[in-house]
Amino acid sequence: MRKIDNIIHWKLVEITIMLAVIMISYPLWKTLNIGSHLATAAFYEGATYTTLEVDTRAQGPMFPMEDEKAIQTLNPMTIKVKNDTLTKETYTLLLKVWKTSSLDYHCMNTLFVEEVKPLKDYFIYEDNDAYYFSLTTKDIIGETQEYNFLMWMDYQTGNEMQGKTLQYTFELQDGVRI
């Protein structure tokens, strides 16, 4: 009976040591493959590895002008959406115009993905603080998608909008098809 107890004791010690080695080595092995590690982490709720970069320095002052002149004279803002993971994410690129703006968004025209449209055509909803405009919805996986964006006042805008400001930001909304 003692011999069986001794064997069971050593088998439990072996199992414990093997489990300890596995528990230590598995996380170390996972960190060696950073792409898989990030892709796995992206499945957790709330975790996202898609980032947004916007260079708004190119956009100058806004004044009424015809579409052709705006396209020829204004420098576009560069918007970059970047996903470094191997996980496919769906994003919606939003333009958020704050309601504290004194310039009416109905006066604004845009050039986005080589298409001239009034800003109001992108409108999707509003809340207490802002108006939201959906510029595009796309899937992204392990890449950077770059867009050029121009915004100017329509040439028919009256003098009442002169000297007013438009406060806006760009945002990413995850996983929504609009």
C-alpha cells in the first residue's frame, strides 16, 4: 500500500511541475508572435487596435467659392485609418460637427474620395452636442487606408456666414454599417 501511495505522490508532483512549465512557457511563446498576440487580443470586447490620424493643417480658412476653384486652390486634409493587426475590423469614419459652431453645416461642400457633395448629404444623426456625418464604412485588416478630404463654403452662401467658425473632429465608430 505504501508503494502505491509513493507512486501516486510522485505522479502528482510530475503533473504539478508539467502544469507549471506550461503556464509559464505558453505566455512567453505567445509574445514571440506579436501579430497573433494582437489579433487574439482584438477579439476581447472593447479592445481595438485600429487608429485614426488626421492632418488638419492643410485646410485653410473657409469662404464661399465654386467647387472647381476649391478643388484647385485648397489643400486637402489627410485622414489615415490604420489597423496593425491580423483581425478584420469594420469601421465608420465620422465627421462630428459641434453644435457650438456658428457656421451652418448646410452651407458646406466637400470633396471625399474624388466626389463633390454637400456636407448635409452625409448626415446620419445628432445628439445634444453635435451633428454626425458618415463619410465611409469599410473593412480593414493589417493595413493603412488613406483619404483626402476638402471642405469649403458653397459659392451661393450669403454674407451672413462670413467670419463664422465650424468646429469639427473626425472619429472612428467600430463595427457599424450605416
